[in-house]
Amino acid sequence: MTEFLPISSTGHLIIAGHWLAFEEALGGKARSDAFLIFIQSGAILAVVFYFRERLWQRVREAAGGGGARRAGSVERARRFLAGICVATVPAVVVGLLANRFLDALPSEKFVAWVLIAGGAALWAVDQWRPKPKFAEAEDFGWGVILVVGVAQTLAMLFPGLSRSGATIMAALLLGAGNKAAAEFSFFLSIPTMCLACSYKLAKAVWRGDVAMDDGMMWAVFGVGFAVSFVSAALVVKAFLAFLRKHGFKLFAYYRVVLGAVVLGAGRFF
């Protein structure tokens, strides 16, 4: 449910996993890490499924078909699809260069402080952002695309910041409307998360963390995949509907409250 909301899915997974003793329940860190990677693929599929008609239409327009005879529609579609690929590059570079660092999960306290700081930043951006000038994600220029792509890497370096939160804030600061900022974040998640999940899952299988003939474990992974798909599909639709009437302050408040609760729980328990 938190994968595409600006409240940090990684932060929630770290906190929930610790409180539920999930690593021990699944038989070790290697298996629990592989599970968390695998369920993200369910969330990716949910985004592809939700935007399937729009994505297919852009592909057809970029190829010069699908009613793309209107002036500028071919160029617009090609810039959009190319922009998604270009915005993915910074995350790929950082992921390869800082792979070992990124594999080390931070403490709950670190995540809590990042949640709070990110909540304050999200509130400030929502409060003082410039007047929107981009109504659709396809309208973004190359400058916006590149900045959003770089912003995505901050979430990789600071678990708890939120990939969607970082990309949405960057887009809002550069003149995107609520819907356009959220949708571009969703579209950007497709290649980014596909690459990350494929690489990490292949590495987990190669190292023997997850055996290909472990039927029970793959059944557990399958349940996680299905739940992730359904949850993400519902959240994407509800989130976009919410943004048509509201901003991001509610998510900012949630982040601050959650961070404070985690810090308080760590002190007393």
C-alpha cells in the first residue's frame, strides 16, 4: 500500500519487518530481503495494468500510428517515452556504484528521522510551490525530466525519504500539477523498479538465498506478489482521485507522526 505513496515504502518495510520479527520468521536476512524484492514486482505490474491503455497509446503514437497524425503528438509521445528512460539512468548509475552501501539497511531511528525531515519538506513544497504549468506528465520538458531522475536517487541513499516522495516534490517545484507529478512518478517507477528487482532477485537466486526447487518458499512469495498487486492497484487509483481535490499535506503529517511514534517506541521499548 505504501509503494507509490510519498510516505516511504522502504521505511515501512524496515519498521514493520523489525516489529514483526519478519527476518526470523522467513528463515534469515537473505530470504526476507529476497521476499521484499519479489513483492515489489507485484506493485510494478499493478502500475502497468492501471496505465496499460495510456502506455500503449503513447507507444503507438511514438511509432507514428494510433491516431498520432495531429501536429506534435508523435514528438510529444517520443519525448515522454525517452524521458522515462533518461530519468532512469541516474538511479542505475547510483545503484551500480553504491550497491554494497544500498544493501545495508539502516536503523529504525535513522528511518524515523528521515521520515520526519521528508514530511517537513513535503509540507513546505506543497505550501510554497510555484503555480502549476504542466497538467500532464507528457508535457514535461527535458529539464524537469532530468531533475526528477536525479531526485529519485536521493531516496536510494536515504531510506525513509520515499522514491515517490522525492520525485513528486521535485516535479512540484518545477511547475507540475498534483496529478502530473504523481503520474510521472508512477511511470518512472516501471523501468526503475523492474531493473532493480530483476537484478536483486537474480543475484539472490544465483547466491542460493532462494532455491528454485523450494516450493513452499515460492508459494509464500506468490502470496506476497498477489497481495502487493491488489494493494498497489487500489492505492494508485485512490491516490490519483485524492489528488484531484487535495494536496500532499496529509501525507506530510502522517510521515511526521509515524517518525515520532517510531522514535518514542524505540525509547520506551
